[in-house]
Amino acid sequence: MIVISFTLYLPGLADSSSLSRQGQAICVTGAGGFIASWMVKLLLEKGYTVKGTMRNPDDPKNAHLRELEGAKERLTLCKVDLLDYESLKEAISGCDGVFHTASPVTDDPEQMVEPAVNGTKNVIIAAAEAKVRRVLFTSSIGAVYMDPNRNPDAVVDESCWSDLDFCKNTKNWYCYGKAVAERAAWEVAKEKGVDLVVVNPVLVLGPLLQSTVNASIIHILKYLNGSTKTYANSVQAYVHVRDVALAHILVFETPSASGRYLCAEGVLHRGDVVEILAKFFPEYPIPSKCSDEKNPRAKPYKFTNQKLKDVGMEFTPVKQCLYETLENFLNMVQYFGKFLICRDPIELIIVSK
Ligand SMILES: NC(=O)c1ccc[n+]([C@@H]2O[C@H](COP(=O)([O-])OP(=O)(O)OC[C@H]3O[C@@H](n4cnc5c(N)ncnc54)[C@H](OP(=O)(O)O)[C@@H]3O)[C@@H](O)[C@H]2O)c1
């Protein structure tokens, strides 16, 4: 497989504290994934030593990590299965912090629930044994938002929890798995005396560092190839992948940080998304008609990201995030002429220019 490199706008992240981070080691689980790759990149840029876990370090889909600045000197890739406690224990030992980001991202209950829940428990137990200073768990808005009884005008914040029965009844196994995993993380952390902090990102977009396309990026790539003729009458909250990675680092580095942190920049109706994309990329067949012309336009929900702003987070505007996502992807398309997106299990989309 070819590893793709492309030009990105990246804010300078080196800072005067990087000296004090030298020697501090962070274990990032699922290091080759979309969000985790950004964590590894930013941690290396900030001077940390990183141990990245993955099921197969030799898989070419993880090769981009070895190209990151500082990787040669301070990145180790470890073969770890979340359900194999001994392999996790070895990777986590000697680390000051753990960013537990690995998780299946699927609505297949068999693939989702056990690795998400038992894998998370294993991470917290191994972190307790290794006496790490703090564990960051990448949860999700899926563990926060799915509650049919919440007043639609209420502000979604860190006190909200998804209703497990509702997730089950609607077969939303991803949200179910993430909510149960987060609950388990809190329980085990309390029992074992682990300092746990949780980040709950909304749908994450932005430039890919890896050569494969993950599930959340497909959310907007589907508008590029003409196969989607209309947009849905629904809303979605978005955040930039670099901000998600940075949020984890900020709360790791803030001694007083605690609890959950909702990581969201803005909520848009799909109509707004396609309008923004069409302005930036007029040459693509981005839909302009809503699939539902009968019902009133869905209203964006209210949320607060104040808790993260209070620890110094500055969010990338959602418009820029949409632009960077497609610009990065189209650079790849231009490079190859044609690009095949594979989504587990068998969804294929061909984008050509
Ligand atoms: N992307 C979003 O919009 C979004 C939003 C909110 C929260 N999140 C959360 O953020 C995290 C990363 O998401 P992402 O979008 O970056 O996903 P991704 O690119 O698909 O990465 C997921 C990572 O998890 C690992 N993984 C998957 N199943 C596993 C299993 N059974 N055992 C061990 N490792 C496994 C994979 O590693 P291998 O190389 O071993 O396959 C992969 O590196 C997940 O916890 C997800 O729930 C994502």
C-alpha cells in the first residue's frame, strides 16, 4: 500500500514547555487510527515519548506514524490486542499517561460491545497496575446525546448521558457500546483509584494523516461523487480532528482537569453543510435538495463547550474544518486520479475527477 503525504496548514505547536515534557511517556491505544494519529503527531511535536499500540504494527496502514517528526527518536509501536491483558500491560508499563482511543467504530453489536467495554476495563486496570498519572478516555457524543426524553431546548453538556435502552431499542450499537464503555471506565477507575478524564467528541472531521479513510470522514465524502442526490433533514455537531487531539493533551496537562469534556465546535443542518461545501468546491455534484420537503427544517441543538475553553481550548471554526477535510481528500484524489474508499464491512465509493 502507498503512504500518501500532502500539504496541510498546521499551527505551530512547539512551545517553551516542551523541555519539561522530555522523558514523559504517553501510551496511545489504536495509534494508527484517524484521531489517534493526530494525538501521536502532536505529542511528538510537544516533546513527549509515545508508545503507540495497534493490533498489527507491520500493517502498511500504520506506516505514516514512522514518518512523523520525532518518530525515529521517540515513538515505539507495540503489538497489542485490547482483549489481551498481558500485551496491554506491557505497553502501558513505564508510561506517565494513557490516551485510550482504540475502539471499534461499527453498529455491529458483536464487533462493537465486547472490545469497547472489556478493552476499556483492561486499559484502566493495566494503568492502575503501572501507576500512570492520568488516563484519558476518548468517549463520544454517542455516550451523551441519545436521550429521547431530553427537552429539545435543553443545553447538552457534560451532565447528559445517553439512554441505554433507547440505544438498544434503536439498534444504535455504536452509541450503546461507547456509553457502556464510558460507564465501565468510570466504575473501574473509581475502584482502582485511577485519575480518569474523559473527552466526548462529536463527529470528527479534518485532514487524514493515514492512507485509509475512517467512518466519520465518509459522512461528507458521500456528497462528492453524485451518488447522494439529496441531503437529510437533520443536524450534526462537528469538531476538527486536530482540536480533538489537542483537547486530550490540554486536559492531560491541566492538573485540575476532571470529569468529562464535551468536544464540539458547532452544530449544522445538512443543508448548511452542503451549501458550504458547494461554495468551496463548486465543480462537484454536491446535492442542493432536501430529502424531506414536508416537515419543518430540523433545529440545531444547543450545547456547551465552555469546560474545554476554560482549560485553554480554541476551536477551529466548523467551516474551516469542512474545507480542510475535502481539500485534503481531493489532494489525494488528484494525486491518484481516482480513489477508492472502503468502509467496513462492504461499502465502496469511487470518487473520480
Ligand atoms: N471519528 C469520530 O467522529 C469520532 C467521534 C467521537 C468519538 N470517536 C472515538 O474516537 C476513537 C477513534 O475514532 P477514529 O475515528 O479515529 O477511528 P478509526 O480511525 O477507525 O480508529 C480506530 C482505532 O481503533 C482500533 N481498533 C478498532 N477495533 C479494535 C479492536 N477490536 N481491538 C483493538 N483495537 C481496535 C483500530 O486499530 P487497529 O489498527 O488495531 O485496527 C484503529 O486504530 C474511537 O474510540 C471512537 O469511538 C470518534
